[in-house]
Amino acid sequence: GGAKTAVKGAVAAQIAGRVISIKVSAGQAVARGDLLLILEAMKMENEIKAPADGVVKEITVAEGGRVAEGDTLIVIE
């Protein structure tokens, strides 16, 4: 296990890949299960969904950007 301290409300990448589509914007209210973004990994599209209700505080990635496993994608509070 990594010693990375997770930001409260941070949605982290479960797998390394490339952000192909961001479906929310900062300040937007989301409900648990809402689609936040789509991450392409190993030729497959992975839907990243909101783990809880909240408001999108920050989007820390951009479309077309590469992410590593454990990277924060979006912060919800």
C-alpha cells in the first residue's frame, strides 16, 4: 500500500490511463453514481462515477491528459 494521503472527497484513478472525456464542471452538484469522467485504459473505457453526493470542488485533470494509478482526478465536497 502507498502512503499517499488522500484528500477528503478526492476521486482517484484506480488504473493508469488517459482522460478522454470530462462530464462535470467545477461547482456542479453531483449525486452518488453520477458519471464524472471517462478514463481510457488498456483500450477500454472506464466510467469514473461519483462515490457520494456533493459538489465538484476541483477538477485536477484535463481531457487528453494522462494519469497514473492513485492520481486525484476530481475533488468533491
